[in-house]
Amino acid sequence: MTPAARPRPRRARAGRRARGQVGAALAALIALAAPPPAAAQRNGTVVSDPAEQDDDFYVPELRSPLRSDVGFDIGLGLIGATCAGCERALGGLALDLYGGALVTRRIAVLAAADTVLHLLPVDAPEDRGLVSHTTFTANARVWAMPQVWLQAGAGAGLLRVDGSADDGSDWGPVASLAVGREVDHRPARGVNVTVRAWLGRYDDEDDAGAATRITLYSVAASVGWHWL
């Protein structure tokens, strides 16, 4: 091989390297321009298939309609009434049990049973029994924000006194309101804190024995668990 012919292989290798670099650059550009895998954007966050998400990542928009929603809460509450001779509000234990289903990704229809229980011996050690305000309501829950929901409902309430000095019970219409925040939420379960209020109308008797109606209210702050 003559000296004049020796540079040719070097030029051929340089050409192949240049073509390889151009091909790699084109492939990178195509990859950048290609659309990303199927994903949904929720509240500014790109969310892929829920089944592929880590258990710590969850937003309510990924809930599917007709999915069940059940849970219970426990906390502290008050029972009070608005009338001339009514005494101070009574404190007690608050319990809530509910169940229903999602009708859309952000709206659920729920049936709930709630009660606030006050032990009478707290007021008079010689007395026995308790006072309870129990409600049975149909409710609509709306997630106004990813982890905050509002709830309203209506139904029937039961005011009951089971004491050694007095007893009796009465049914009446009741309305309910609630707001809650999911402090820990996962695809199938969660922990929430809730504030609830109930307002009802019940028959009663005044000091002279005449029939009257009183407006009774209950409020409660609780922590609970739910399953979806």
C-alpha cells in the first residue's frame, strides 16, 4: 500500500463515527418529541394508571363511581337545646357509622347512624342512666378539595332519656352538616378528622305540663377510619 492510500481508512472511520453521532442525535430528538405514556393530570399532578401508583400517592379523582365507602368515627360531642327552661349543654361520647357508594369520582351518597351519649351520673352521682341523641340520616358527601369533603343530610332523630329519676323518648325530624379532612388517604382506606352538627325538633312539656316543641342540637368532633 502506498503512503498516499493510507489516509483513506481513517477518513472512512471518521465518516462512520459522524454518521453514528448524527443518528444518535436524531433518535434523542424523536424520543423527546414523542408523546408520554398515557397519563391523567389531576390538580397539576400527572397521574398514571392507579394500579401502578405507590400506595402513598393517591388523589380522590382516581376513585371510580359505584365504589363502596364505609367507615366509623369516634370522638367527643355535646347535646343542647334552645328553650327558656333548658339547662346547659351536656357533654358525652360521639359515635358515627356510615356506608354508601360513590356516584361520581367526587360525590358519594351515604346512610349514617350517629349518636351522642351523656352519662347522667356526671351531673348527679346518685342518678343512673344516660341521655342520648341518635340520628338516622341520608347524606350527600362532596369532595371540595382532594382531601377535604363537605356533607349534608336529613332524616329522623331520637331523643331518649333513660335515668333513675326520669325517662322518656321522642322522635323528630333532623338535619345534619359535616366537614372532614382526610389526614391520611390511600387507594382503599384512609383516616379522617370530622366536625359534625345535627339540628332536630322534638315534642316536650313546659313546667306547667303544656305540650311544646324544642329545638335540639348536637355537635361532635371525631377521628375515624374509612374503607373504599
